[in-house]
Amino acid sequence: MVRNRIVLVAGIAALALLLIGLGLFFGLKSHNGQDARSNTLELARSYAERGEYEMAMELLNGLLIQNAGDREARRLLDDVLLARKRAEEAQKSHQAPEGPETASVDLASEDSEGDSLSEDEVEQRRAEEKRREEQRRAEEKRRKDQQKAEEKRRKEQQRAEEKRREEQRRAEEKRREKQRREEELARQEAERQAAETAARKRERDKRIREFNRYLNDARQAIENQDWPRAREMAARARETDPSSSEGWATEGDAWFLEDRKNAENRRRARAAYQEAVNRNPDDWESYFRLGEIALAERKRSEAEDFFKEALRLNPQAAPAWFELGKLQYRSGRYEEARGSFEQVSRLEPDMPGNWFNLGLSCVKAGHPRAAEEAFEEGVKSRPNHAAGYYELGKLRLAGNNSVQAAESFTMAVSLSPEKEQYWRSLGAACYANGNPEKALEAYERALTLEPANGNALNNMAIIYLEQGNAQEAWSRASEAVRQEGGNAVYLYTQGEAAEKLGMSSQAILAYKKSAELDASYSKPRINLGVLYDEAGEHEKALEYGLEALRIEPDSTTVWNNLGKAYLHTGDNSNSVLFFDKAARAEPDNAEFRMNLALALTELGENYQAIEAYRAVTALNPGKAEAYDKMIRLQLTEGDRAGAAESLDKLKKAVPSYPGLAELNALMP
């Protein structure tokens, strides 16, 4: 009981002590306004009252680390340590304490009664105070060191700033001194120039006037083609002002323009122009003339370099672009040439020949539309340029614009009627736009200029064949072959004319020669196949038909002719195969359908043959032979109603068909 009372008294004393501490805390808080510190002390007391001594000690230690001289925090920490010790002793005595409040009260009571700590506690407290004091001193030392370092850094920055300002001041002084010296020199130079004697100035002005007079006289002499005087005046200009490039350049013109083809003139001109560019490296005209000289001597690479240098110095120099474009065209660089001529068209749209050259470059570079536009601009700027109309006509003809092509060629022949190829091209354009008579007239004019022109003769033969004049066609084609016996096309035309005249042997001979000359020419092989098939030589027909198939594997004409050859050789399966391919490729071709029907009939495929004949009559209602064969097949297959219907259609479509009586007799 006594021990319990002691514990109770100690707890009451501790509580009292805590309450006294709380009163002191709140008084100090309100007085000093240190909210953070006060809140921490209050929270520590709260933990202590609940018996959470470690939490309270941790908060108080934090305050003491910040300020080792905080006596209030130190006293409260001592109280918490004492309360914790009393609570631990109560637990060791196996007597459960009555709770945190009891311990606190006991602690407060003991403290209030002046109970002293044990020697161990006092020693522990002194050690703690010593540790905290050392920690405080270390922190104080750290702060002082930090302040010293900051002060040192600040002083160094100040010294650096002072040094920078000093250097800036000195630099400004140097600049002002330099400016002063320059101004002084400028003043002295102005005084020197002002002090120049009037006699010297008059002398200089006199030399300038003499130089300009000599130079103008030299240029005027060049315009008058008075070459010796031009060179004499240019030499006097050079002597008057040896540093000027103009005198040398003008002397170069006097030599070069007198005779570009003369090697000695070019040599002297080149030397003069070289002297000019040595004195004035920006003299683009002299570089341009050096390029012309190199071009005249067939030094294309050197000429191109000179032209490019002239253009580097003056990109607006249209003549240099023009000559560069010609060089590029001649070396096969058509796209580059196109670009150069386009530059000229922007700088000098009316430069003679440029639009024409641009058109030729576009043709070679694969730009037909741009070429046509260039030639159109060309004939606008040069309406008497026959070659421009001719090139424009060729482009229009190639673009299937035969009417405008004929107009262009008509202009060409009106300006240059002596050009055989202009007349020949006019003939081709007239033929293409459906005017064969005009075409024949043009070809005749071409032949008057060049009687042995095989192209004109052959084209005339083709026109005569289309007009049904096989004899004239044979004559023209034979003449073409006589002029150019190695031309496969002319031999083919001759074969066609012979075939029309019924001269099969001559036709076969011409076709064979044509085929021998050109292994990739299918037309003579096709016609040979037809001729041999009609002559009953079906194996030869098959041979040439297969050669034609190798050259033109997708030709419906070749398929149809092979179908005939196979049909006549009794190979009905292959016959049906090729006729069917032709009919499928051209479903509206009644001839192909009819041939397929005949082959199916020979093969015994009656039902398919009937359908094929029906397709023929749908495409060509007047094809009586198709009705006839279809009716007979329908009767063979017992389709009397179908046969009767087909017969009625035949009577309506071809009432005059001679076989109607026989077909009526076959009807049951």
C-alpha cells in the first residue's frame, strides 16, 4: 500500500510539474510570439502526458539542437526523463502504474518537493548537456565558417567587377585614342588633297579626257569595221592609262571581231582579253570573249569554264547563257541546255534563235509540251523562220494534231519551198487528217526536189492502194524499192500492190525479202501466211503464221489467220483454240465469230457451233451463210422449232437468199 501511495504521489507531483510547465509555456508563447517553438513545446508536453516519452524527447532534442541555450526546453526534457524513469521503475516492481497521468502527477509532486536526481541521472544529464553544448559550438563554428566563405566570395566578386570595369575603361580610352588618330589622319589627308596643285589636277583630268576620247574613237571604228584605226586608238588609250582594262578589252574586240576564223586574230585577241582580266578580274565581257575564242578553236571544256566565269560575275548576261546552252546541247546535256535557254528567255525574250534552241532542248530532254510552247513563241518572235514552223509541225503531228501540223508545215514550205523534207512532212500531215489528194500533191513536190526519195514514193504508193489504184501503187512502190532495195517497209508495200494486181508470185517474193531484212517485222509474215493458205499450201501458211505469232503474240489478226491454217490442215482443236482467242479479244467482230462457228462445226461441237452462229447473226443480221449452217445443225440435233424460228429470221433478213428453197425442203 505504501509503495502504491508513493507511486501515486510521484505521479501527482509529475502532473503538477507538467501543469506548471504548461502554464509557463503558454505565458511565454503569448509574450514572445514564437509560434513554431511554442507549438513544439506544447506538443512535447502532450506526448509526455500520454506517456509517449520518446516522442516528447525527440521534439525537445530538436529544439535544443537548434538552440542549446533554450532553458525551458532543457527543463522540460529533464522532467520527461524523470517521468520516464519513474514509470520504468513502477513496471519493474510488478505493480502496474495507474496510467500516464499518475506518473506525471508523481513526477510533478516529487519535483515540487525538491527531490534530487540520482548520481547516474545527474551524470547522464551533464553528458547530454555537454554533447548539446559541443553540438551547438560545432553549429556555431559552421555558421561562422560559412559566413567567412561568403564574405571571401563577395570580396572576390567585387575585385573581379572592379578589374572588369578597369579593363573596360582602358579599352574605351584606347578606342577614343585610335579614333582621335584616325580623325587626325583623315584631316591631314583632306588637307593634303586640298593642297594639291591645280596644275596636277588639270593634268589628271586631261589624261582622263584623252583616255575616254581614244576609247570612244576605237569603239566607233569597230562599229565602222575600220579595224586598223580601232586597234590604233585602243593602243593610245592603253598608253594613256596603263592600269585600265578597257583599252585592252577594246583592242581584243578589234582583233577578234575582224575575223573570228583567223588563228592569228584569235591569238592576238586572246592575249588582249587576258591582259584585261588581269587588270580587272570582274570584267565579265572579256571572259565571255575568251569563251568565244575557245569555242572557235573547238576547246569546249575551256569555253564552258569561261562562260561560267562570266555568268558568275554577271548572272544577267544573256549572251553567255545562250552560248553555254549551245555547248550543253552539243554535248548531250539536254536538261542543262534547257535551263540555260530558259534563262535567256527570261532575260532577253527576243534574242534571235533562243526560243528555237529551247524547243530543240525540250524535245531531246523529253518535254514535248514545253517544246511545242517554245516553238510557238519562236515563230511569234521570228515569223519568217521556216525551221521553227517545221519543228512545231513535227511535234503537232506526233501529238495526233494533224490539222495544226499541216498548217505549220504549210508555213514552212511557203518560207522555204526548196526543203524536200518540209514537203514530205506536209504530205504526211495531210494524209493523217484525211486529205489524200493534198498529200499526193505535197509528195509530188518533194519528188521534184529529190526524185529518188524512197519515203515519198512509198507513202504515195500507200495512198494509191487505199484509193484502189493498185497499178500506180505498184509503180511508186517498185521505184522506192529500186532506190532503196534494203528497206523492208518499201518491199512490203510493193508486195501489197502486187497482191492487189493478182501477181501472187511477185507479192510472195517481195514479202519474203521484207521478212528476211527485218526479223521483227510481222506484216510480211502475216500476208505470206494468208497467200500460202489461199494457195492451198497450208503447212507454209502455218509456218509463217507461227513466225508472226512469235513477233506479235497478242495480235487478233495473227490468231485468226492461224485458226484458218489449222482448220485447213484438219487440226480442228487448234483451230477452235485460236478462233476462240480472237473472238474473245474482239467480241463484236462478226468474222472472228463466224470462223469460230465453222471450226466448232468441223469439230462436231454442234451446240456450241449453233450458239456461235447465233452470235454472228446478232452482230450481222444479213449474214445468210450463218443462218443456213445454224438451221442445218438445229435440224441435225432435232431442234425443229429452233430451225423454223431461224428460217423465219433468215427470210426477213435476207429474203433474196438463193438457198431458201433448199432450206424449206429440209423442214419437216
